[in-house]
Amino acid sequence: MFSFYKGTFICRTWLDPLWVFFADSPVPRGEYLQSVLTDKKNMTDNKSVELTPFRADLIRSLSRRGERILAAADLAEEVAALEPLEAYYIVREIGLDQALPILRELSQEQLAACIDLDCWNRYDFAADNLDEWLTAFALDGPEALAMAFFSLDYVVQLLYLAKTVTVYDPDTDQVPEEDKEKDTPRAATPDGFFLLDVKDEVALKTHPFSLLDALYQYDPAASHQLLSASRVDLPTQIEEEALHFRNGRMQDIGFAPPEEAAVLFSRPAIRQPLPRPRKPTDSAISRLPSVYAGPLVGTSLLQQALSQITDKERLSGLEQEIVWAINSAIIAYGEHARDIQQITDIAERVRDTISLGMEALLVREENCPPDGAAAKAADLLEVWCITDLFRHGFAATLGLQQEARQSLEKPRFRAWYDLAETNQSDEPGDRLERAFITALLGRHPLHSGFDPARAEAVKAFASLAEIDAAHVRLKKLVGRICR
């Protein structure tokens, strides 16, 4: 392994800590690249910043925020130009209660993506989440509600009805006696063919009978066929089929299955791969959604490296990879795309972990002058894919996680960590230290215990300097508890 000494590399063993020396004062390894980036930022503070292709892309992405689209004179054209993933995040950013003008203009593909992202909890369909979308359309009247429902994937229509109503054919079914204590009495369909009971498992804002009434007004034949199919098919079979089609559509918009997304948190190959093709991968995604673009505006090694890329086609491919990495992280962290703040936090974690991975690779390079960190990081993008750079960043945290786990083998430290909450110290510092350890011990080690106002707040480690500081903090904490 290599470290810097006054601009010269010195060979070190793999386990030795890496240091940069300026004069006689040692500077932790991570501070080297961080200082380079800070210096570059400060150099541009007093002059106009060059509009690089990447910065231009970020500006375009951030211009597609919900409030601006709502105010657009050509709203239909603006919405039609959105990619499905963009459309979903814009609606979520505004809120369903305010997004009706946009909802009216969504294409069938855009709406399908919204439902796929919003109405499944991993493998389980969430009828109450779909009810939120139907309620928003219902504000525009029965016809808008029916049109929206019929535009959904047919299996999703069946699944929603199977989750919300029980359908009886009085001519062929043994219809049980009506439960007189139910809030909603049994009802007959407008054509008189079916009797309906509402299932009590899910609390809905738009009553299923109101939905079915709107469907019959809009298309009686299609409504009859839908109820006939939902009556004879088993709900579990419908859900399995709906999930199968949903997973295919999710992959089309850049979301890998959970088993593939989990690869993000695995050790990367150490050997440097061969240079890869420059053309963007064939994908329906060509732009960064604004919620992903926002975290990339700030100074980071990843942002600096991307700003070095002038080939627009190459940049487009890298941006696609960033979208896939963020999408995979959402799946791998087990989070839901409904919470925009949570998604922003994950995008920041991905940005920081990729930057950490780039830094970890750069300190192993033999020719990385102090003023060339960004250019060298850009060179990494010519060889390593974004996912592998993330994996290198993740790997850089595993030693810290292992150290935390080993610390719990000490009886006094384990006793301190396992102390019941009622017996824990009231000192704010103690809460911060517990949050710090808990985040390190998680399935994916994170950085916590840094904000007295929000002790449990977490973020990714963004630099080797942060990891070095965490090693020191952990060592001091263990020494204090176990003395």
C-alpha cells in the first residue's frame, strides 16, 4: 500500500495506517483528499463556476421539481416528458392531496410506476396505499376515478378488489347470512348480478362501493367481467401474478430484485477490471430524478470526478449507474420510496459511500499528486462501475464494524451497552455514544452519534478521515468503559 510524504509515495504494508505529512505534522489519510476538494471549492468561490456537462445535468434535473411543473403553462407537455421514476417522486414531493393536476396528465406507464413503487411492501400488496391514490383521483369525480382504476394493470385491479370486497353470485354461491353488526351493509351491484360484502381488514378513504359504482357508471361490461374474475380466482394466486409483473416493471425503471440489490453490500473484487464500454446501457432511465440530483450538488469526490467528464454520452451512462445504485440501496436498506426525506438521505449515503470508495482506491495509486485528486477519481470512473465503487466504500467500513463487534466481547463494555434504558445515564454524551455503537453494529455500518440535537441520526462515512476519527473515538470509549 502507498502513502504520501511531501508529494512522494512511500510503500507501506497493507495493515499500516496511511498518513500524509505536511512539515512535521501528521494529517490522517482521509483529510488529504478532503483538503484538496475544499481548496478547489474555495478557489472557485470568488469566480464564476464553469458550467460543466454534469452541473448542467443537475440544473436540468432540479428544474423538474413539482412546484415548477404545477405552475407550467404547458402542464400536459411537461408531465408527458417525465420519465416514470421522475413522475413518481414529483407527485410524492408535492403530496397526493396537491398533485391532482399532475395526476390527470399521467400516462398509463407513469401511473403504473407510481403504483408499483408506492403500493407494495416488499412482497405484499398494500391496498390502503392504492386507496390513497384512488382517493386523489376521486376528488376529480367518478369518471376520473374509474378511468384511473381501469388504466391500472388488470391483475392489480383484480388484486385490489380481492383485498377489499367479497363477491357472491346469488344464483350459484351459498351466500352467508348478512352480519347485521357491520358498519357497511351488504350491497348489490347495479346490474343485479352480484352481492358484495366489504372486508374489514383495511380501512379505506374511498369506499369500495363508491369505487364500484363509479366503475359501473363508466363501463358496466368491464366492471361485470372484473367482478366475475375476482370471484373465482384465489387472492394468493392473484397476488403472486401481480407481484411477478410488478417485479418486471420495477426492473425496467432501475430497481433490481432484493437478492441482486444485496450485492451492493458485499466485498468488491480487489483486482482492477478492464476498461468498460463508453456507451450508456440500454435502459428506460436517462436522467437523474431531482430527489437524486439534489445530494450531488454539494462538494464531494464523486461530484468532482463527474465534473471532469465532458463526453455527454459517457456522462449519461454514469448517471444511469448512479440511479441504479441509489435504487439498489433503497431496496437493500429495506426502505420504502414513499418518504422523500428518507430517499434523500439514502441518496446522500450512496454519494458518500461512492466517494469513500474512490478515496480508498486512490490511496492505493502510485501517481496521485495533491492537485490531481479529482482527475484521478475521474480516471477511476473509466474502469470501475459505480456499484463497485460503492462496494469499495462499504468495504472500507467493515474493519470499523469488526472492531465494534470485538469490543462487545469485553464483559464491562457489553454490560454498558446492554444496560436497560431506565438505568442508562441521563448525560447527553452517553446517548450519543450508544447511538454511535448501534450504527456501527448494524447490518450496514453507518455513522451516528454526531448530532446532540438528534442523537440517533445516521449518515454514511464519507471519507477515510471520518473512519480514522471513528476508530479513535471507539478506542477511547472502550478504554473509558473498561478501565
